[in-house]
Amino acid sequence: MVFYFKTVVNGREYMIYMGRDKMENEDLLRWGFPEDVWFHVDKLSSAHVYLRLNKGEGVADIPKELVDQCCQLVKANSIQGCKLANVDIVYTPYPNLKKTGDMVAGQVGFHKNKKVVKVNVEKNNEVWKKLEKTREEREVDLQEERNRREREEQEELKKQKKLQREMEKLQIEKEKKEREMKSYKLMNADPEKCTSNQFDNESDAERELVDDFM
């Protein structure tokens, strides 16, 4: 079972989700999307909360209000953290998560620590309760969701490549027509406007001799 939450910030809709327990967290760690951002209470046990960004957005683009919503959700779903007035919460892009074979279920590390952001958050039940009202529980095949996304991405890439080839073909045809038009104009130039360079390189004396001969 995966819990999904919806929120709208700055006119854009976002989905936030988390697993029910540590075993489902393992599936989330395995089948996340590249645009997901992972949230967790620092140094304490908590739920693994994921924010799915819109394509083209990165961690630096997340509005402060949205960060706070994710933080309040992860804090409220920490057995220890929910009792504290404030806690440190870390978040990082999903691709930065590292899982090795010697880690227990739910444990995770990072490829690059510099990509991990830490914030201190004070309890705000109003923000958490507002998100809770949108909660939806779903039985989902996370692997199939990821596979479907990858298929859609491949299809989009094929469309872009096809469009690029068509644009290149049109450009080649355009350049070919321009060359043909230029060649046609040269072949059909007005003879009366053409000037001879017969005497251009002759001296005045040579010109006089030619005139006398004529």
C-alpha cells in the first residue's frame, strides 16, 4: 500500500507519496522516478516521503511552501520526530540515493553528500492536517509504473528524433531550391546589361591601334 497526497503550490499541482512500512520503502527506493525528491527525518526513524516534481524542475526550483509541506508530512510520520517541537530533515534528488547489499530494509545512503539539503523544521499541524485530507491509499505496481514511464519517454524521444529528421530534410530541400533559383537567374541574365572586359587590361596605345585597324 502506498499513500498519495495532492497539493497545489503557485498554481502547479504536485503529488507527494510515501510507503506504509519499511518493506514498501524498499520498493519505493527501487522504482522511483528521476524527478522524485526524497525526504526523511535526519538521524531518526521516519517514513520515506517522496515529492514528484514536474518535468524540467529540480531541487532548486521547489517553492519553500512545498518543501515545508513535505517536511511536515515526514515529521508527522516519525515516531520520535512527531513528539519534538522541531527536527532536522534532509532531502535529496532520488538519483542521489544509494542502496547497498549490506544495508537493512529501509536504510539508505547517498552518492554525493553535497546534494543533500538539511533544514530545521518546527511543528505545524495545520500544514500536515491539510495534506492528510487529500490522502489516498492505493495498491500499485511500482515497477510497472516505472516501466510505463520509460516507455512513454522512449516514444517521446522517437517523436523528437523524427521531427528533427523532417526539419533537416526540409532545410536541405530549401537550400537546394535556393541554389537552383540562383543558377536559373544567372543563366537568364539580360545580355544588354552584361559588359565586356575586352579592353580592361589593355594599354591606351593598344586601344588606338585597334581603333586604327577598324
